[in-house]
Amino acid sequence: MNDFEKQLDDGTFLRCHQSFIVNMERVTGAENDSFHIGEHVIPISRSYNRNAHEKYDEYLRLQQEYEEEEED
């Protein structure tokens, strides 16, 4: 999984668990211990929790900035 993770775009894909990498463009919701992609619940392990939420929050901020620029 580590080799696969290195091949993915760091700005879009996020490791949140030993067994899961999520595409942040597809995340429809987030909780403290999980991401939601549609009806699927993807767990966030304790060891990845802080980094996963920091990266996801940054992704959301960048998306919001991009959308605001598009409106101008």
C-alpha cells in the first residue's frame, strides 16, 4: 500500500488508515473517526487521525478559495 500511496497525487488522495486511501474529491462528509463517501463509511485510524484531518481541512480551504476566485 505504501508504494501505491507514493504514486498518487498528494493534493487529492489521503491515507486515513492502514487499509484505506481516500480521494478527497469524493468525500461527502467527515467525522472525528471517519470519512463518508456517499453511503460508505471509511474509518480514520488513531495513528492517521491528526494528519488526515489537517490535510482534509487544507483541501477544503483550497477548494473554497478556488471557488471564490471563480466567482470573481
